[in-house]
Amino acid sequence: PLRVEAVVESAMRRLPQQANDMHTQFEVNVAEDTPLIYADKLRMEQVLVNLFTNAVRYNTQHPIIRITAHADEHFVYVDVQDNGIGIAAEHVDKLFDRFYRVDVSSRSQSGGTGLGLAICKGIMDAHGGEVHVISKLGVGSTFTLSIPRFQGEENGHEQEENHGRR
Ligand code: ATP
Ligand code: MG
């Protein structure tokens, strides 16, 4: 069982240099009483690193990344909202396909192979979760992860510190 905020914080420490160069601003608003998630820490971090990296890379201004969370009986939903270039509706369905990139002409520029979101989807599938996106061209995108809740009795926060690994 993991705390969402702990995973977000570790992911924030693993960002590429470009995130610093662009003075990326994070606004993390995850309530203290957000339920624990049942997830593999490193893999869930990887999902967030991929989303954060995209939020920085597909952005022409100072990136602002807002992270919020809410829950229902079975899932915790983590929203990662950016102020990037956005994604046209026609691309949204293919976004999670491997090697799919929206702007092929930028292929040579800033790295990407088009695997980041396919990997995110694979990891979310493996957890029994999902990843979805809502986007508006020129305004920004919000990726939502649904992550299974930890269903045990454990009263989280102290317990998790005991199991914590760095
Ligand atoms: P990789 O992640 O493998 O380095 P990539 O970033 O190109 O390469 P994905 O992360 O899978 O691949 O993203 C696929 C495409 O979706 C990107 O090339 C980009 O065009 C678009 N995209 C992804 N995230 C965003 C975002 N936050 N804002 C705007 N466009 C995005
Ligand atoms: Mg990517």
C-alpha cells in the first residue's frame, strides 16, 4: 500500500533536466485522507515521470503541472493537468499506441520514440487500472490515472513509513 503523495514526490525528483530548465512549477493538491493505493512503487513512479516529462516537453511556456486526487470505493483517481500545447481530438484515440507521435516533424527534435504513453497504459493495465486523457488544443491536457485502492485494514500512513524504501 502506497500514499499517492509519496509516489508523486518521488516522481518529481526523477525528471529530466529540461523540467528544471523550463522552470516547471508543480501544484500538488492531494488530501491527507486520500486512500492508499495498491501499486508497485517504481512502476507507478514511472507512469508519473512519463506524464510529467510529456507535460514539460509538449509545452511552449513555463510548464505548470497540477496534480489532484479523488477516490471512490474501488479506485483513487489522480489527475495530471498541464498547460501545454494540447492534443487535437483526432489523435486522442491513438495516443496510447506504441510509437504514435502527433507531430512527426518533431521526431528528430526532443527525443521521444512514442513509447511513453504505451508504457503508461501497459503499467496501468497490469495494475487493473486505466489511463485516460481530456485535452484541448492550445489550452492543455489532463491525464487521469485510475489506480486500485488498497482494500486491507491497514491504517496507512505510519505503517507505510515502516515499509518505506528509498
Ligand atoms: P517517449 O515518451 O517515448 O519519449 P513521446 O513523448 O513522443 O516519446 P508518448 O509519451 O507516448 O511519446 O506521447 C505520444 C505523443 O502524444 C507525443 O509525441 C505527443 O505528440 C503527444 N503528447 C503526449 N503527452 C502530451 C501532452 N501532455 N501534451 C501534448 N501532447 C502530448
Ligand atoms: Mg513521452
